[in-house]
Amino acid sequence: MTLHRLPTSVLGVLGLLALVLLWHLVTAAGLVSKAFLPSPAATVDALVWGFRKGDLIGQLAATTLRMLNGWLLASIGAIALGSLIGISPTARVYLRPTLAFARSLPASAVIPIAISLVGLGGSMVLGVIVFGSVWPTLLATVQGFANVEPRLKDVAQVLRLSRLAYVGKIGLPNAVPDILAGMRLSLTIALILAVIGEMLSGQAGLGSAILLAARAFRAPDLYAGLVLLGLVGFLSSYGLVCAERRATRWRQAATR
Amino acid sequence: MRAWRGGIVPVVLLALAEIGFRLRAGPSDSLAPPSRAIAALLSILGDGSLLFGSAQTLGSLLAGLALGSLAGLGAGIVLASSELLRRLSFLSIEMLRPIPSVALLPLSLLIFGFGYGMEIAVIAFATFWPSLILSHSAVGQIEPRLMEVARLLRLSRWQTAAKIILPAAAPRLMTALRLAAGLALVVAVTAEIVSNPQGLGHDLMIAQETLRPERMFAVLFWVGLIGWGKNAALLRLERWLFAHRGDVDTSIAA
């Protein structure tokens, strides 16, 4: 079969096109009500129209910025706190169960508390994003510090490195792969929480746009929002994978 | 490691919260001291409302998890057995997977209305992707010689799946199930908070809206307990089932 010889990227695009074609055929045949599944053409129309009017650009930017802000705040806090916990084995023993419990708490479950403390506003959404996306990076940082090669610790002792120098020269570089993997997970959570927060608080963004479109039975607009959210998720995690490869190149070179 | 040391931090924090609350004058609509939250927890445990909510949440969770992870497992095995299909579908999967499952809540509500259906559908969507990816990689990591054995014995596709692939990939599949179960709880509670009027998430939202912070904290603690207990139970099951193989992957203790 000649299909086998095509490069993977071409095959991937072919597969995606086949999926869209299937979507088109299903809607054209009227198998599913248009209220639930608009045709691909209607979705593209809604996208084009939304961008031309300027609504979608603003909503896209609002959600993306919310996600990035919360994620960055959470990452900085998580790496700082994680380093503090990570350099002390005693702190790890005392704090691990608490962290494990806090982490198993669904982040969305703190939304009611955040609402009653801060009120329905942008800062509530940001706070929930930070709270929810802090855990993966925090635990990954602690993990990265815990897995430092014992001989490197000996080296630090022989060189009489201060605690700060130990964090900067041995601890953090060693934890980079763990931290980046945690940050990737955190970013996914940040996007999810941004969407939930917008839905609940009515703050402008793709989350509230999707909710309003559904309430008004404007299915094409709803799907346009979903497509954009999928793109945001795809591009952000792809970007982080690239960054991860770049940041850990020295490590691959060293182990070769 | 002595277990009691892990308990000190939460106890101290709770005690500080209690003291802080006692020192501060006046009642609050948004916060409650731990003592009142504990009392509220006991009272809603006693009158059965908490167990009723938990049953609703866990019911949707189990149904959604079963649907999503079985479909993901099936798709993962199919993709692992056909190189062409895998290459055709990878881009579509990478485009569909990052759609936040909660963004589908309004759509699911439109299709199913309030009730179990909409929640189960979204949980199934959310758990499908990690199950697909993890079972695909689990099947991909099976010892190639085992597959050669299957070919040599001329096993049919079904027989290969049942007799070779599933047993060989079982430990990794169990890890995938544990991760998916964690995700399912998050999605279930979120669906109930955002739109579905049933279960623990809805209890949380009602407690907040009726200004009963002690009840809110009680339910929140309970949700955390469920998440933690479920994870611990699955981890233990995993170790018990596969300890003899010595290849349990506990590094992903989500």
C-alpha cells in the first residue's frame, strides 16, 4: 500500500481532513440535530465572523492571559516553595502528607470558598487558577530536589556551598526536567480553571462565551469557542514541550 | 518514616485557625472555625445527606470512568496494532485532546439536560484521552517476543488481545486507570459546581450560596478525603495485584 510511504505529518493532516469530512457528512445527512452539531462550514463561518467583529479576539486574549498569569504566578511560587521544602529532608517528611492531601482536592472544589472570600470577580478566578495549578509544579520541584545524586550533595559539602548556592547550582538544575514536566501539567490545569472561572463568574473570555452561546442555542458559536480552546491548549503544551527539549539538551548531551 | 510526623502540620494549622477565629470578634458569612466544620460534618454524615450526595457523585464518576477508560483502552489497543492508523490519527488526537473537558459542559447540558447523562458524558470524554494515550504506550512496551509467540501460535486478533496484550500490559493499564480515576473525580465535582444540580459539587455550591461556611468546609474536606482515599486504595490494589512482578510504576503517584 502506498499510503504507508507518506511522511507521518502528511498522514496526520489526511486523517484530520477525513475526520472533518466525516463530520460534514454526518451533519449533511441530518443524523444529528443542528442544535447539537453544526456543520464544519457553519463553525468556520462563526469563527470568521467572530474574528471580523472582534469579539473572539478579545475573548481569546482574555482567557489566554488569565491562564498565563495564573500559571506564571503559580509556577514562581511553586518553584520557590518547592526549593525551600526540597532542601530540607525534615521539611519533606513533615509536609508531604499535607501536600498530598491538598493535591488530591479537586481544584474546582475550592471555587465556592474563593467566591465567598473574594466575591465573583477576576481576582477570584486568578486565585483559583493559582491554587489549582500550583500543586503539580510544587510536588515536582520537591521530587526533583529529593532525587539529587548523593555524590553531588557530597560535592556541595566539600565545596562548602551555602544553602542558596546549593539551590542555584545543584538543586534547581537537577530538578529542571521534573519542574518542566510539572509546569506542563500545571498549564493544562490553568486553562481548565480559567474556563470554569469564567463560566461561573461571567468574566469576559472563551468560557463565558461558550456558556452564553449554549444558552442561546447558537451551536456554531459554541463550536467556534471549543475549536479556539483546543488550539490554545495544543499550542501552549506544544510550546512547553519545545522549551523542555531545549532546556534539557545539556542533560541528554551529558548522558550520551 | 514515622507516620505521625506527617500529621503534625495539619493539626497545628487547624489549631491556629481555631484560635484565630476565637480571638476575632463577630460571626462570619464566609469562614468557619474547624470545630464548627467538624460538627457540621458529623451532622450531615448523620442525616445521610452527605452520603446521598457522595452516591450521586460516585455513581456518575464510575459510569463515566468505565465508559471513557474502556473506550480509551480499546482505541489504544487498535492504534498500537496498526502503524498506519496511528500515523493517520495522531494529529487529530493531538488537536482534540487539549480541549478542556469542562468546556463541553454547556454542550453536554444542551444534549442531555440536567442529570446523570451530561455528567457521565463529560467524564467519559475527559478520561478517554489519558486512557487512550497510556494504554497505547502500555501496549507498545510489551516485550516483542510475546507478540512473536502470538504470531507463531496463529492466535486471532481477539485471542492476542485477551491472552497476550491485556495480561502483559496490565500493570501499566492499572496505573492509567488510577490517573483517569483522579481526573474523573475532578470533572465530576466540577460539573456539579458549574451546572449539574446534584452530588457533592452542588452541595458545596448550595452551602456557599446559603452562607453556611461550616457546611462548605465540611463538604470540601469530605471531597478531599474521597480523592485521597480512592487514590490510596487504587495504589494499594495495584501493589497487591502486581507486586510479584516487581514492575509496578509508582513514580506517578497522582
